[in-house]
Amino acid sequence: MFQGFSPETVDFLWGIRLNNNRAWFLEHKAQYEETLYQPMKALSRQIFEAFSQVPNMAYKLSRIYRDARLHPPTPYKESLWLSMRPDGLPWSEQPTLYFEIRPEAYSYGFVLWRPKTPALTRYRAMLLDRPDEFLELKARLERETGLTLTGEPFRRKLSCPNPAVEPYYPLRGLMMDVDRAPDELLFSPELAGQVIETLKALYPLYEYCLEFTI
């Protein structure tokens, strides 16, 4: 059962950011295991269990070790994360429910980071064909969670024939999440319930995005 992270968790994360080398990590490996990885495993078990009935969902808990072929200068990650997304394609192309802890903050919620062009074409078609569905979903989720649906637009301007959905038409991804500096909630067992509640509230957005990404 998840009991919360601790100030030592944050200390370790700052430490690995400032000392991203094997000698420092080996000296602090016990701190990593006890204050970061084991609590993260406990948190992931609770969150994954809450979504265990969702079909075709892949559950992923990261480790701190980087792939040396992709990140040769820095052997260790500076954050840990867990994710739930459709099985098969890379996480960046799929709707994802997640939690992440890094030195300066922790975050959780929904992200669709970089879907491929065919998926974005289907997304824009859905916006124009069923604008009310999207706008009602957005309004309901923002009302229920207190979060704001955002996304990064393409640099080139895309002309949208419906002014009602114009702010969302040029987005290259969607995000709706919490981002907080380390606080008492992070160090409390109540974090697990708060994260689960938020991710469940955002699940309808996950389902909506499945329509154009899969």
C-alpha cells in the first residue's frame, strides 16, 4: 500500500539532476530504491488496479536507467513516471493517463503528445462533424476537475470553418493535467486516491481520443 513519498525522494531527484553519473548513483542507490522506486511501485499498483478492467490498456512503470544508445551523456533519468495507454503504439502517439515525479514538481492527468498526421486529420474531422460533443465534453471535464484543456498549436495557421471549435482545431496534441510543487499531498497516502479520482474523471477524454488515434 502506498504510504506517500518523502522529502528524501525530492532530495534524491535533485541529486541525480546535479550529479548524473554512475559513481554518484551507486553511492545513493539505496536512497533511490527506498525513497523513490519502491513508493512509485506501490503507487502504480494502486492506480493500475483501479483501471484493471479497461480493455487493451498497457500499464508501464519507468525505471531510472536511460538507454545508453539514445542518451549517452546522461545515464539516468531525472524523473519517474507511470502511464496507462492503449497497447501497441508508442505512448507519444496515443492518449495516455499518467503520473510523473521530478525534482521541482509532480504532475498527473491526461496527455496526447504527438499523434501522427492521419490521426490529427481524423481529429479535425471529428471537431467539424460533431463540435457539440467535443465542447460539451470539454466543459464538463473542466467543471468537474477544475483543470483546463490545453494543447500546443502548429506554427502554421490552419483555417477552421467553425468558430466554435477554432481554438482547438490547430492543436497538435491535447493535455489536461495537474502540476504541483512538492507539498504535503505528495508525502501523504492520500495522493493515490487523489490521482485515481482525477484520472477516472479524465477517462472520457481518453475514450474520445481513442476514436481518432486507433
